[in-house]
Amino acid sequence: MPLLEPDPGALRPDVRPEDAPSDRVTDAGADGTPEPLRSDLLALLGPEKVLTHISDLVRYASDASPYRFLPRVVVLPGTTAEVAAVLAYAREHGRQVVFRAAGTSLNGQAQGEDILVDVRRHWVGVEVLDEGRRARIAPGTTILRANATLARHGRVLGPDPASAVACTVGGVVANNASGMTAGTTRNSYRTVASLTVVLPTGTVVDTAAPDADERLAAAEPELCAGLLALKREIEDDAALTARIRAKYTLKNTNGYRLDAFLDGTTPVEILRGLMVGSEGTFGFLSEIVFDNLPLDREVLTGLFFFPSLPAAAAAVPLFNEAGALAVELMDGNTLRASVQVEGVPADWAHLPGTTTALLVEFRAPDEERLAAFEAAAEAVLPRLTLVAPVASVTNTFTRDPGTIASYWKARKAFVTAVGGSRPSGTTLITEDFAVPPDRLAEACEALLALQTRHGFDAAVAGHAAHGNLHFLLAFDAGLPSDVARYAAFMDAFCRMTVERFDGSLKAEHATGRNIAPFLELEWGPRATGLMWRTKQLIDPAGVLAPRIVLDRDPEAHLRGLKSVPTVEPVADPCIECGFCEPTCPSNDLTTTPRQRIVLRREMMRQPSGSPVEARLLEAYGHDAVDTCAGDSTCKLACPVGIDTGAMMKAFRHQRHSAREERVATLTAEHFRVVEAAARLAVAAAAKIDDRLLSALTRGLRKVVRPDLMPEWLPAVPGPAKHRLPHTSRLDARAVYYPACVNRIFGGPEEHTGPSLAEAVVAVSARAGKPVWIPRDVRGTCCATIWHSKGYEQADAVMANRIVEAAWGWTGGGQLPLVVDASSCTLGIAHEVVPYLTPANRELHRELTVVDSLVWAAEELLPELEILRTAGSAVVHPTCSMEHLRDVPQLMALAEACAEEVLLPDSARCCGFAGDRGLLHRELTESATAREAAEVTAREWDAYLSANRMCEIGMAHATGRTYRSALLELERATRPGDG
């Protein structure tokens, strides 16, 4: 064991439930995957694609649903051949397989109790076809990522679920998820052109292949004959045919798409239709080709408030007639809960209980068409009963992108915002159903009455234009009385929806586990029997996803309900939705923010000292704490702002010994000496062979714990210039603070122009806005060095020092403080605040901290003449830029300095995180893998960012030279020949 290795027991929970929850992992599970399953799959796929430790199994046991099932093993196949091999193994050994992509499904359909197959990690990519009219997309690609690529071609996918930031294309098609605008005409069933599927038998079918039917008939003759026989049987029953057609006039994802038998004429066409909405029970979708829709860029949106649900519901058909693409409903409880979402007006918390809002949006390809929509929409408003109970309500249409984004952010946060405000320790159920749109108001009132009758807080939102409503239930799954209350409600709700409204029990979330017992209630025995026969025909061995969609157990929806033990306050509101996962640098390496919380909750379930707890703690240090970049982009992605990065920093602090804290504090107190020593060390290292330094540091990391000993990387540059440029306080328009990282490390070796500090001084002077560098900046820092590692006392020392110094430099806040590293801007502007004394908090309020990107783009660029441009540039926006919201300024600088600019679709936090990329190089390599592939697909003239350590990380990842966008701006505006 390396020296100074922390004690895993330091993270052992102090407080636990009095009684261990019944769903805790038993002691027998401590060893993870049992034999021979472990050895068999390791031999089949290799160790990189098989997860067997109990920590791995626990983190995959939970998803966005209210269910929790522990898999026996998790596998990560990377090819269709490997998927087929897993299915063959399952058939031969009587095992069962469930596919899981993003884990955003709300009904437990991505959870399994045997072999769980991760189909996200190795299945990402978009191939644009026919100038964007079609696209071939891998199933692990998020909807957001796919649409980002398609937007450059003026196209967009039809399905638009609220979870687009996290949910994947494969999951959306497998569930036929739709969203705000898809309805019944833009969903996956209507817009999937073709797909490639691996059947349970291992047969691979590309439904677009010209000879697909011949191939399928040769490989699966019984399947082809059976599909055609079922088609004939359905078509011969006129009443059944009419019923099937009628059921799909509403949004409906409950059960299998029986209309596939009516719409398809050949076995392959029928199979294509059946695969949509089959929830992984018929096969694995290895790629999907979509018919894409035009991206109408002209948008008109309004948020309108009504005194009651009936008043709002009465307005829905009027907006539909005016041509609205989306009409979204939010009741009073939903509106009030959404105030915890950033950007939502605080006064919504004081809205009256019956207040209901409609979010209405029109989209058009051009201004003329939008103007026509606007006239029609404005004509509707005098006919409505509108109210303005709080000051922020305007009841008007807007074209402002920022306002529109804030409206949609509130609407899309329905599940997470309302769920995040549930009582601690309760499980969240999310349901959706559809009724005829003209009975929307009646259904809303009936639902709210039902919720109240069964003791549930009422909260409703939904796609009102399509009669599709969503609601939430929170209860304690550990209390039999609460489970009985939930069961009684579900029975009454399902009967009400079917018998009173002839509605769909699942409009867009798919059957899953919690509606499976009620499938026959909605469809009747004849149609349900056909679904069972279809499953038997396609999956005769019952390998895929048993008990999902079809289950004869009338209490199947009560099985596997997960307890939600209380954890640290910063993470306790988490509903495990998974929105945070795509942004996380470690999501393909160790754990994600959601999984860090899931693992913590399992520790809370365990009795102190249990074998399972011990194994979880052993893994948690590296998998959760050490490999967390601490970038807190998870907070930005989470609708309720859960900062898992902050929790990991707190755990780092919790693991520190008193001696480590004292040493860290000494480095802060004597940072001028530390800074000088660091620069000298970099200078010395620059004269030593990179291979020798790498070998030396790797050797030391075996002796001293890796989280304390950095590894040398060839991308690390030489030292910065010893002297900062001379500047004058007189006539300065801003105080320029060169960050310590730019005072220690120099620019790229290939860079022959001025240093970053010289460049900032030069371009500021050219723009007529000179800056001043204080002579005593050395020995100061933004405190991020200590903040990121959880050294709280040292953090406080430097935080107070930099604020006091900045206040003096800026004349008590009279001048802005311009900082030349985005992470340091974030540190000084925001992260130091909790560590300041009361007096220094007052000083901090008087400071204006400006990132150099903002200074250059907004203050300098308008005054500068661009004399030369690069042909092309690719940019890397850092996580700090995302927090500061200054990515647009990075783009503005790049677009001024280059003819062509790319912001990679896969760009995210590089994981270098100060020095974390030197402590765990694998973190940066994993975090940047997809972005690096985009960047290196061709050569660019310039590679731009605005944070030296991130530039080093990207250089290591791509083999390309990244530099500050301000260096490029200086070159572009330099007088003379440049």
C-alpha cells in the first residue's frame, strides 16, 4: 500500500436508519458476480467489458424509476457480434438479459436481475445522410447530441423528450418516447426510417437492406411465418382492427405496437414497427436511421396564467387551432416547486393554489410564416380568462431566446423540481397518461381529486395539446401502509383512466414494470393475448427483459420498490434522474454523480461493519472521490442544482489527517515561496528528458499515494517568463490579474509570440483600454488549489488574502478585476465566498470580477481592427466557462480570428481540473476521448481555449497545441506583418 493512503473508514456514514431497509444488498452479495458467471463472461468479452465488483453492481441497480434490482453482472459489449455472443450465452445457460442505456426510464424497464447490458458507452455517433434529411444514429447517443449535429443542417429529430440532455436515441425508440411537440405524428414510430436489430436468437436484421426479407426468411422462417399469420388474424377481425386504430389516435405506449401488423406488409416491415416501443424485450437496436424534420428557427413563445385548471384547459383547443406546435400545462403546485430552478421567478412561490399556466410555442421557417402565427395567436388572447397574481407574470408572447429558455427550463424540470422537494427518504413515482384532449379539464380535476383522496400531494403537468398529463407520487417504500396506499391509488387511477375516459395508461413513458399488471385492463384479453404471442414468437426462450411489458403477477408493480435513505444534505434531494451523467468527465471511467449518490445510499442501508459496506468503502475512495474532477458541471445539468462535486470535495476534506491540513495551510500562508519554487521546478524539468521524468514520477506514485504525487506528462510546458510586463496604474481601465498558473507555466513550446500576460496588456492598449498589473500579485491565488482538494483552512487563508488584495488593487471596487484563467475567475468571483470573514464578504460585494474572455469580447473587440485571420479554429470551452456563461464570448473571439470555427458536439469538461489530470491522467483521457476524435478528424489552424491547465489537458488528449484565445486575438490585431 502506498504511503499516506487514506483510511476508507473515514467515509463511513455516521447516521443510518434505525432498521436496515429490506432492499439492502445482503452479505452474500459482497463478493459481486458469482461463479461461473464471472469467469464465463470474462472469457467471452474480456476484463475491460465486464463489471463484477459489488460496487459496480450497486451503481447500476438504480435508475430514474422507483424500482431497484441488483444485476448479477454488468457487461459493456462494443459490437453487434459481442451483443449476439452475450445473447447466445444467455440462451445456452438459461440466463436473462436487460439492456440499459441512459437509465432515464421512469418505469423500471432498464433494470434487470441477471445480465445487465450497458449499451451507452460504446454506442455513440451520428452519421448525417442526405444533407440532414436522414441520420444514422448509434443507440447510446443522447438526443441533445444528435440534435446538435443535425442543427448544422437545419434539421431536428421528431421526438423531443424533456430528458433530451441525458436520454439516448436507443432508449427513446425502445420506449417510443415523444415529448413536448412530437404527439402522435412526430414520434419514433412515425419518424424511424429503418433500424438494425440483433434478435434474441443472434440474427442481425437491417430493415433497410434491399434483401432484408429474404435474409430474415432464410435465418428465421418460423418468425416470418408467425408474423404474417398474426397479421392475417388481426386484419380478419374488423372490430379488433378498429380498436387498434382508435387506440393510437391518442398518444399510447402501453403494450406492443399492434398497429405494426396493420401498417407493415412484409415480416421486416412488421418487425420494424414492433421494435419501436418494445422496451428491449424483442432485441437490441444497434443503429437507427431517422427521417429528420425541418428545424424551424423562428420561434414565438408565451407563458399564460389562468385562475384554474378548467380555465386553462378551455384555452388549449384555441391555441391548437391557431397552429401552436406545443401547448404545455403546469398546475399551481408545479409552478411553485419550480422556483428552486435557477432562472425561475422567485415570486412564483406565492402563486395561489389553483393557478395554472400554459406554455405555448409557435415555430416557423421564416419571419413571414411566424408573423402569421403571431397574428392568430394574439387573436386568441382576448378570449381567455387570464390572471397576473404576481409581478413577474406578463401574459404576453416573446421572441427573446433567454426568456423562452427560462420558460422551458421551468417546464422540463417538472419531475426533478417537484421530486426534489419531496420529503426526505421518500420514493418518487412518475406516471403519465392520455385522455381525449376535449376531456382534459375533466381528467385533471378527476386526477387531483383522486390524489387528494389517497393522501398524495397533487401536482400535474403535461402536453395539453395532446391530452397527455404527468403526475408524481411520493411515499415511503419501507412502510407497508404507504405501499398499500400507493397500490390502492394505482388501482383506482387505472380504472378511472380506462373506464371513465377510455384513455392510455402510458402515453409516452412506456409500460415498464409499474403498468404491466394493468395492461389487460386497458387492451382487453384479445389484444393482450396477441402481445403475449408476439413475445413468444420473437423471443421463444424468454431471454430478454422478463417481467417488463408483460407480467401476469397482479402485484408486479409493488415488487422491487426502492428505499431512499437520507444522505448528505447537498445530495439528498436527488431523484436519480441521470441528467447529470453526460456532463460528468468520469462517466466512462469510474462513476457518475448519480452513481456516487446511489453508492452512498447503499452504504446508508447497510449495518455498520457489514461486508458489503466494507467493499463499497474500499472502492468509493478511488471510484467516487479521487476520480471526481470536482468541476461541478453536474450542478448545471441538475434541474435542482445538486452539486455532487462539492460533496466529493467535502469527502476529501473528511479523509485528510490533521497533519495534511496543517501542511496545506502552510503552503497557502507561504505561497510566494511555493510559487517561486514551482516555477523553478518547471524550469528544471524542462531540461530533463520527458521519458525520464515520466518514469521517475510513475515510480514515486507507487510509493506515495497517487492522489498526492503528480505524473509528468510531455504536454506540460516550460516555465513562464520571470517578469510580468510593465504597466501603469495611471489611466488604467481595469486591474489585470495574471493567474498563478500563468505565472508558473509558460505558453506552448511552438508559440513564438508574446506571453499571455504580454498579449492581454497589448490588446487592451490597442483598444484604448489599458490595464494595470499590481506589483504584488505574486504569492496570491484564487484559492482553487486548496478548494478543489478539500483543504478548508488553507482555502480560507488564500480566499481572504486575494479578496483583501483585490479590493485594494481596484480602489475599493472602482475598477474591474480582469482574470486570465476561467477557473480562477470562477474561484475569485464565486467559490471563495463561503470561506470569507464577514468583513471580507462585504469587500467582495464591491468587487467586479471579469473573465478575460468577457473583457476581450465585450470591451476590446469592438475597438480593435482584425488585420489577419486563421483559416480555421476549433475551441474547447472549459467547465468554468460553462459556470460563468461566457462560452459565447469564447466563440465571438474565435469567430473574429478565424474564417471557420468548430465547437465540437462532444465538448465537455476535460477532467484536467487543475492538477487532477496529472494525478489521474486516465480521467482526462477518458473525458476527452470523443472530443479528441472530433478534433483530430482533420487539421485546424488554431486550437483555442482560455485556461492554461485545460489547454495542457487538451494537448495531451489530442496531440495538438492549444492556446488562449487572447493570444490569437493579439496575433490577429498585431500591427505590421504579424
